[in-house]
Amino acid sequence: MTANVTKLEDNKVRLDVEVSPEAVKKGVEAKVRELRKQVRVPGFRPGKAPRRVIENRVGRDYLYMEALQDSLPNWYSAAVVENNLRPIDRPEIHFDDPLDEEQGFKFSATVEVRPEATLGEYKGVEVPKREVEVAEEQVGERLEEFRGQFATLAAIEDRPVREGDFVIIDFSGEKMTGGPLEGGDAEDFMLEVGGGELLPDFEQNLVGMSAGERKQFGVTFPLDYQEEALRGQAVLFRVHLKEIKERDLPPLDDEFAKEASEFETLEEFRGAVREELEGALEQQVDAEFRGRVLEAVAQRTEVEVPGVMVDEKAEEMVDSFERTIRTQGIEPEQYYQLAGSSREDVMERVRDDAGDTVKKELVLDAVANAEGIAADEHDVMHQIEHLAEDSDRSPQQIATAMRRNGTYQLLEEEMARAKALDFLAENAVPVPMPEEEIEDAAEGEAVAEEVIEAEGGEDLPGTEENEPVAGEARVEATVQAGERPADTEKDEGKEL
């Protein structure tokens, strides 16, 4: 098969493809084998009728039409991969003559491809960068966290419960409408008051109770509670508070340092904690800087982002968001209903972010082309080896399949973009950041930490409303082992 590419206007190209007679015959024979299993011919066992009998039975025109329908997508995909094209929409296919096992087959495909960005200044760009500074207060807070991990619990008898205490309780729940609350009772249950393990109203009602005290109170389950049957339910709880305990923190001294770390003195431990915090902050500052560099270069670049690419990226973002909320036990339909929104509403709200992300991908592609940056084959195979760890196929088998369906090229592009971003950051000029921007960055850091802590370490993609947003300069390979486009699949053959 041979294919010639002609550039047209509006980011379109025309592929003129010539399919060899051998390839045509192979496609027709594949359809004959399929029809043998479907068409029952008197006098022949299933799957054993000769081709001429099958052809007489279904008609030559029907046979060739079906063979063309099956083979044309594969021929088109092979021509696209062979010419390193990146179509962004469905092609318009045109041909004049039918399949011919003696002469072969010719067709043309007109398709819109990724546009090429026109770079402005992209080397030596001046970009603000924060200084890596860790305050003594931050070191102290980290040491206090370590102290908390080595704390013991001491019984308290001379005061009532307050937030942060640990209590041992018996409790039972009864629906206000009558009947016990299934799973709503426990004995000798230990709870950190205010820790968020149970409903906030339940925990708040424990504050002020004394050891040995009994109490009953009502709690209404929230409308977005994970268990649908309990949403909005009013429940009467009866609680017997047996014991109150508080943290007994070890003294912050050399003995603690020996117990909590590999160091002999508290000062050595403190120095190691500072280094750890400085390393984490340095990574964050570098990531911020890289994002600002890419933003600065993108502002100097001219490129018209096609709407179809924005739609596709917005779909990816919303799909990722829905996968995330499913891991939290919430179906997207439930979320949209509770939020008074819909998938279409969210798609529309993320379009600007999606467009920004696509533009930055095109900018990185242009930088890679301008500087001759490409993914190293060894690095690509190393990535595929990681994919193979979760697959029953070898890295070589996966690489072969990926080359055939075009995903190998996608992986190469993602890795080239990562290297292009490295190049931009290495060639940018960091300048001092204005004071107000430093404060904004610090606030953003604090908010991010709060979100991560609130979600138990899960870094959710979303705004304060928990909806998806585009990463500022996120470049990563997303090809998964075994993933293939639909049109190439035959060729291979997401308590309280």
C-alpha cells in the first residue's frame, strides 16, 4: 500500500491511497471465510462451502461491498500511521472504482489534522519564580506531627469531653419513624471527637459529656449521604460515654529523636525535617515555574485551536472527573442531581480550560519540532514495560499492537512534550516574584493541602465545587496496555 499526502487549507490534508491487489484479495478472502460460517449451503457442512458457491449465493457485488466495508477503515488507519498524521475528525472518503483483485483499489481521504502552532519567543523568557524558603514555624509543625504519631492515650476523669479527646462509647440508633437503625449500634467504640469518623452532629453532641454519663439526641442524615436509604432520615441516638482519654505527647528532646528517627539528637532530626520540607517545596516551586514558563510561551504563540479538539479534551476531563467521584461511591447521575447540574453543563464550564490545555499541547509540539526533540526509543519501551506489568502480554507484543493502532505514536508524542517542557524550563530566565504573587501562591498551597487532607490523600481534579479543571502544564503519557481505537479492534484479533 502506498499513500501520498497533499496539504489543503484549514488544517486539512488529502491522502491518496493505492491498495495492492494482494491486500484487496486478502480482504475479500477474509470476508468469504466469515460468510462461510453464516451462510448455510445445502450439501456442504458449515464453513466448508467453496468461495464460488458462497459468491453465487450472496452475489459478487454484496461480497465486495462487505469486504470493502470491513477493510477500508484498516487501510485508512494504516495510511495515517505510515504518514505520521494526527487526524482530529472523521475523514471524508472518496473512490471511483470498486474493489478489484487484479488491479487493486484506490481511494482518497480528506481529513482535518492537528494545526501547527507559530512560535514567538520561547527561549530566554523571563518568568517569576518563588524562593525556596521554609520557616522555622513549618519545621515545628512537622515535628508536632511526629509527636502526635508517638502519643499515648491517658485517661481523664476530672473534666468533660472536648474536641480532640478520644472517647469509648456504647450507642444505638432508632429511626424517628420507628424501628432500629440497621448497623447503627456499637459497644466499646473508640472515637476521636471532631475527627470526622462519624456524622459531625453526632460527634458534636458528645462535647461536654462526662465519663459515665448517658445521653440521647437526634441526628438528621445529610441529603448527599453515601447510603441512599438514609438520606434525610432523622435518627434518635442513645449514647453511654464510658471513658475519656487525651493524647499524652512525648517531650521534644533527644530521646524522642532517637525513637522517632535514625538520628541521635533533636537538632539532627530537626535539620532532616527541614531538608525534607525544603525538598518538597522545591519540587512544588519547580512545578509552578514550569507552568508559568509554558503559560508565557503560549501567550507568545499563534495557533487556532479547532473546536473538535476542544470538545474531545472536555470529554476527557469530564470522563476523568466521573471516574474520580465513582471511587468515592457516588454515581455521576447522583452528583449531577444533587448539584442541580448535568454532564452537558459541566462540559460547557470546562471548555475554556480544555481549550487552554489543547493550545499548550500544540505549543509543546511546535517546540519539539523546532528543536528536533523526540522521544527516545529506549525510554518509550521502558514506559511500555511498565504497562506490561499489568498485562498478560509481553512488552514487545504491546509495542507491536500500539504501532499498528497508532497509540505508540501517541505515547511518543506525550514523552516528546515532556522533554519539550523540560527544554523550555531549562532555557527560561527566573526572576524574583512580586510579593502579592508569593502570597497568592502560598494561599494556593494551603488550600491544596486542605483538599488533600480532607479527601484522605486523594488529589481530586476539580474546583471548590468538585468539578474538573485542566492542569496548568500537565504532560503525561496516558496510553494503557491493551487500549486500542474502535476501528482497529478487528485488526487485533476507563457507616455513620
